[in-house]
Amino acid sequence: MQIVICDDESVYLNSIHQMIDLWASKSGHEKCVFVKEFHSSEDLLDAWENGLSVDLLFLDIQIPGELSGMEIAKRIHSRDEYIPLVFVTNYSEYVFEGYSVHALRYLQKPISQKDIELCLDIVWRQWSNGHDQFLSLSTASQSIRVPIQAIIYAEARSHTLYIFTSDEIGTYEIRSTLTELEKKLPENSFLRCHKSFMISMRHIRKYRNRIITLSTGVEIPVGRKYIPSFSAKFRGYYQGDNC
């Protein structure tokens, strides 16, 4: 997991880095966690536009003389809305701005180890569930492996299961059931929300009036009996409950 920290003040940059290292050591993830530092928001943007991989970004909102952290966040999310953002700042008035780019957390300096670990626990769970894992499927003509991270949702129609993905194929049609599929997917990343639908938690963009809007704009209903389990898992995935 690649973690990026951007802050013009070395004391905070070093402090966050040390807290990440402590979390990685305590949780046994040292070999899977890599940290890259930037003092300049514009250097960060340039590196990201040239291929820098980011799985979690700690970003100072106000960097004097450069693009603000909020502007950097908007530019990054305009091209990759999945990157988790954590804003860090001395100024409490910026807290509401963070919601415009769906920030995971807003942390006011000085930041505590507990604050950092909560963010890391949430993102680690999202990153590790399905990362570099594949789902083996047998269609009418072939056996294939689909990256679990590419799955957006699945729909059951009679005895046929349609799996919609973000890869170049887009839709896989197999003879199976949602119950069988559910057993093969990470339970913390996928959720049965209806008798006919299963969704990827990372692709949820809005939930209102028992309708889930996914990243593709597709709307999925939440069955009445699934409301309690959906609400609990949604909070746990995005807010850190039951980490």
C-alpha cells in the first residue's frame, strides 16, 4: 500500500510518517506499506500526473505560495475518485470543504496516533480486501479469471448471473446464483442488498430512499429486509466501525 504525505512543514510531515511506521510495525504490515513525502503540493501533482501510485493521501489543505490542498484533491479526484484523502490542517474553517471531495477524514493539527491509526485501519481493510485477487468464472465458452477489484455489481436473472465490471469486457454471463458468488467474494467489500443484486462497497456513490447509486450511474434498490445489514456494513466500510 503506497501512502503519500504532503505538508510544507517538516515537523508535521515527519510526525505523520513516524505514526504510520508505528502503525505498520504494530499491525505487522511493514513489508506492505510504503511512504513517500512531499513538501510541495505542485511537486505532488506533477509526480501523480507522471504515474505516481497513491493508495492513501494525507494532504495539508493550506500550503503557502502553491496550489491549495483542496485544489490538488479536486484535480486528483477528477481523474481518480477512488483515492482516499485525509486532510490535515491548522484551520478548522476548512472542515466542511473536505466533504466536496469526499474526504475520508479531516484531522486538525496536532494529530494523534489514534487519529492516524483509524484512517489507516479503514484504508488497509479496503485495500487488502480483493487486492491482487481474482475470481474464477466459467462462462458458456471459456474459463476466465476476473480481478475482484474490477467487479462493480452482480445481478441475478432467473438462473443466470450477470457480473458487471470496469474491465474491457464489461459484463460476464454465467450460470450461477448470488449465494454461490457471495461465498467467493470478500465479505467486507461486497454486500447483498437485494434478492437480485450484490454490489461492491467501493463503487457506492450515493444512498437515498433505499436506492444506491454506483460509480457508473447505475441505480440499485435495497430490499427491505436487507436495510439493517446494508446500513451496518456501509458504516463499517467508510467510517471505521468494527475495524
